[in-house]
Amino acid sequence: MNAARTLALARIAFACAVAVAIAYGQPRAAPLFASFAREHMEPRVAGVGWLGAALTNALYASPLRYGALVAAGALMASVAFLLVERRARRHATAAGAFGAVVLAALCALDTLHAGGATTTLAGTAAVMLLLEHATLASALALGAIAILWCNIEAAGLLAPALALLCAVGRTFAFAATPASRYAWLSAAIAICATLATPLGIAYPAHALAALQLDGVNADYARWSPADVAPHGYRYGVMPMIVIAFAVGLRGRTPRDALLGAFAFVLALANGAFVAVFGIVAAPIVAAALAPRSGDPSPSHSRLTVVRAGGFVAALAVLAGLAVGARTLPVTPDEPYAAIARLARTRVVHRVFCADTAWCDAALVQGLAVVADSRIGNATPAVRDTQIVLLRAGKTWRTKMDALGVDAAVAGANSSLTTLLTASHWTRFAQSGTTVIMLAPPPS
């Protein structure tokens, strides 16, 4: 078997590992996404992400249903990781490129499930690779990708942001050179691409709001990386930071520093972007590990063997961690067992959760909820109701009665739990500092 075929088979094996991770990495993803597709994925032609919603609904309506979503997610994630490897090879050794793929995959562990933001990974990887090339063709290709990405999802706003930072970094490094001029051309084209959506000039503002970076919804949703992407943050981001401190980002350009810092701040603002940080920063860290000029270079055959072995090793690491993550709770107080028992009582019509992430478990069990972890995309009325109930406002009882809420998940010492206890609600179960309260039977 020649070297090229070995490397091709290794890449196919890695893509299969990604598919395994997406299909089995989060066992609750299938029913949860079914509920998501039913309740939240109505394609709005005039809204942010209209094309992504239409494509997702089309896949879910196909005969394969969940299998189609797994295949699409595996394709997008595999393309993203292969583009990371291709970008890392420009400045790093074969071993370094393999390490970049592994680090990026580890950062994306919490994204590898059906309905996960794998399109964001592919879009980010494609944009970052094109920004490596200072040519007119790459600038035009970037514009085409930016147009498609902006119509698929709000994260398409990352295309002009990354291009603009790249242009600023190249200007600092090279002043007025052809590279910097093409970088500014790419940024201008990417910015114009945001206008090629049904929202037109209003797209940037709507997309920025949809990305949940301002902390407005912090009252009723968790956005920290340790909560939103615990496995990616623990196994991907932290090792990458340790490596960066250990070796130093020697020889890296201002462009790399700006892009890496931007991706890190993005991940801290919203943990959903931990995977994006891996895509952006992993090749930068790999390049810092590259040998200095004058060091002996390995032969081409040795490079191929290392790359092929790297992808096979990444297969084992990614699939093993993703499947193993099935038994790892997101939080120590995750009440899936208690909510499963609650669903079996068959007396609950709607559940309120002070921590909206816990209502994901209720959705999996087929229960109706006031709001789940996707509350950031809910209507203002739903968000206002969530805040009133969370803070036990004056109209809490009226809103609960109107919605038919007869179960609540809240803090054991919260004001809401105190009011519910005074209203003769009973404590159904307790998990850590959280209790599940059950309404009294109708008289």
C-alpha cells in the first residue's frame, strides 16, 4: 500500500470515528433534538439562520431522520478537522499537525452530537485556511463561504470578524504589502457578505444578539465554558493553555495573537464557542512546537507515516472519550433519574426549571416545560415568564396557573421553593442543593 493510500484510509477512519462520536457521544441527543426540531426549527425566511433551519428540517424529515443528522454532522466535523490538519501543516511538522487535530477534536467533544454546531466548526476551519492565503482567489472564495455561512446560522458573523482581525494583524506585521492589501480585501468582501441575507443591513445586529455574548440572559441560563462545554473545556482548552505557557508562542505573528485571543475571549463569553477556540488556536499552538530553522527535516515517507498514525490515534482518542463521556454528568447535581421517576407518575403537565439546562432532561422524558436551555432563542414573553418564576415575582402564581405548571425544579433554599412549600407543594425528590417540587392534587 503506497503512502498516499495509507493517509487517505487514515482520514476515512478518522471520519468514521467522528460519526461514532456524533451518534453515541450524547445518548440523550436524539429525543432532545426531536423536540428541538418540532418546537424551534420552523424556517423563518426573514430571520437569522433561515437556510440552516430549512436544511435541518429537510434532513430530519427524510426517511433516515436521526441518521441523516448524524451523517451531516459527521461530514461537517470531518471536513473541519481535515482543514485544521491542512492549515497546521503549513507551519508545523507532521506530528504537530496531528496534535492540532487531536486538540481541536478534544475541544469539540461537547459539540459532536446530532444537531450540534458542526457547521460552525466547518465554517471556521474553512475561513481560517483561506486567510492563510493572500490572493484574490482566496478572497473571493472567502466571500462565497461567508455568504453561505451567514444564511445558515448566526455564527456566520465570525467570518468578517476573523477576516478583520487577520487584516489588522498582517498590517502590524508587514505594513503596506500585497499580503496586507489582500487581507483587507478579504475583510471587506466578508463584511459585504453579511448583507447578502434576507435581513440585509440588520443581519449583524440580529446575529450578534443570537450569539449570546453580552450576558443578558445570565439570569436564567449558564454560559460559562465549564457549564456549557465541560469536556471540551477540561480536555481541550486547558491542555492547550498549558502547552502554550510551557513552550511559549515563539515566532507567532501579531495576526496569530489577535486571532487566538479573540477565540479565547469568545469561548469565555459563551462556552458554546469552546470548539471554535480549538479550531482557531490548535494550529497556532502546533506551529509554536515546530522545530527552529536549521533543524533536520524528516523525509516525506516518514511524514506520511506520522500523519497516518496520527489520524488513527486521533480516532481512538476521540471515539473513546466521546463514548466514555456518556457516563459523565454535566453537573454533579444532574437529576435525570429523579426526573425520569417524575415522568412515570403521569400527573405532571408542565415543568419549570430554575436552571433551564435541567429541563432538557424533562424534554427527553416527554414532559412539557416552561423553557429549556435554548431559552436564548425563545420569545420575549417566555423569557419574561422565566424571570418572574425564577425570582418569585408578584405574579408567579398567576403565570404558573396559566401555563399549567405542576412541577418545579429549584434551589432548596430559594424564594420560590419557600413559596411553593407554603402553598402546600410537596418535595418529590432532592439532588444536592436542588429540589423537585410537586403541586398538590386538585381538590
